[in-house]
Amino acid sequence: MTIITKAITEKKEQPLFIAENSAENGKRDAEAQCLKSDVGGHYFVSRRSIYRIHMTATFLLFLVAFIILIIGVIGGLYIYRQYAKTQMHRFKTGWYSIPYDKSSKMPYTLYKDAVHDGLVADSNLIIQELGSATEQEAMDIMKNIDSGLIIKGLKKATDQEAMDIAKNIDKNFFKERFEIDLENEHYEKIDVPDFRGGRQGRFVHDFNINKTGIIDIDGQCCFVMPLDRQAVLPPRNMYDLLRKMYNGYYEVDTEIVRKTMKVVTPPISDYSVVGTYIARECQNLPTYMLTKVNSNVVKRSISNGVFGQFAGKNIIEFDILNLEDINAYNKKSPQN
């Protein structure tokens, strides 16, 4: 009987080999767990770094946006200032007093910087001069200057004193406020608030379409007629003339030229025919066309529709005959 011991010993030795492998596997598992824990730590560190980078980027974006906003505001203010300065150079404005007669002269020996040959410069000059004038000097100059300017200049005057000053104003002058487009020379605007025996009016001369608009301040309506270039100087020439008048190089041609006009009803509905400048002044106002009437065949009568202006050549009076037709039309109009 044969006993095989070698095979048994081999079987007994087999577990030792397995145990050795399991020990190695345990070491590997421990190393893997250490690696996993290290990866997790690095993962949390990476998340913190990403969060910090994100916050920094967000802050920088807000900072850049804020800087752009500040630059935009500063740039906008600068552009607005430049635009306003350009507009000031483009449009020349100022109040002037025009004599009805050449014999009417304003005293300008005391204030020749403010008053000269029947032509009153900007109202600010008058107010500045009145601030340093004595009472007698102020009274001398006040006799021939717009009461509204005087009331603004004499801050210490009472209401009664202001009324007394207004009563003593010389009636030999009428006031005009000019707004002249010097850059493009497209239009002139002339306000005439106190023409003798007439109505408060505003004249808009559009040199693009050769139209003149008259805004009736009292009646709240507009009239449009062809531009008379023989009586109305272009903007640049008008500005040069006013400067010469102010400096004493030119006297106003005070010959009065009368023109008789008639209102054409109904009012216009298409404002494109009157141009941009007239349409802007006459928006929301009924606007009528005017036609010229031969004054020789019209019976002369007292008219309440007189508008006057000085636009470089003569003093022009526009006598509108049938203003009452406007009221009659408005009463019959279904829109009213």
C-alpha cells in the first residue's frame, strides 16, 4: 500500500500562497484608499481655487463695467458741453431796440458799451450797468429802455416804483429779439412783443423753402406767406448789420413799408409745405396761408391785425384785413 505524501504537502502549502497574495492585495487596497483620500483633498482644494477665481473675475467685471459707466457719463457731459457750445456759436440771440424814426436817439455817453445809436445790446449788459449806476444815471437810461429789463435790473424797486418807471418809457422805439442761424444760414427768428399799434408777433424766415411764418401770440394762430428777400436780409448779412448798427457804423432805415394781406381759409393740414422751422413754431396752432392784396383797391379802415418787424431793410408793417374770418371759421368748424 502506497501513501502519497507529496501531493498532500502541496495541497497544504497552497493556502500559504493564497495568504501571501491576499496580504499583497490588502497593501494595494490601503494604497488605493490613501490615493482616494488624496484625490478628494485635491478636489476640495481645486473647488476653493475655482471659487476664488470666479469671485475675482466677477469683481473685475463689475469694476470694468463701473469704469466704462463713469467714462460714458464723463464723455456724455463733454459731448453735451461741446454741442451746447456749438449751438451757442451757431445761434446768435439778443434784444435790440429799433427806433421808429431816425431822429430818435438813445443817450449812450454814460453807457456806450450797453447802448448805442438806438440799439440796445444784450439785456445782461444793461443789468450789469444799472447795478453800478447812481439813481439819476439809472433814471436817465431807464427812460429809453424796456421796462421789463429795468424791473429785472432794479431789484430794490417796489412795485409802484416799477410801474412809475414803465410809464416813463420812450415810445419812439420798439424791441426785437433776434435768433440767427450763423452756421447753416437756414433761418432767422424775430420776436416783436410791442410793435406800436400792433399785435405781439414772432417772425420765422425760412431761407430753405423761402417762406415766412408769423406767429400771432395774442390770437394763438399762425400765418404763412412767401419770403420777401428784398426786405429780409440773410442770416449772416443780418448779423453783420446788427453789429454795425451797434458800433455806430450804420443807421436804421426807418422808412415804413406797409403790406396788406388777406387770410385764406381753411387752415392748412399738411405742415410739410411750410418747412421744418415754421412747423416747429406753429405746432398745435391753426396755420393759415396769406395772400397779398392790392392796397389801392382796399378801403382804408382801422385794423386790429397789424404786425411789424425790422429785418434789415425798412420797417415792414403787415396789415391782415380779415382776422375776424378766422373766428367765424372756427365757430363753424366741426372740430370746434
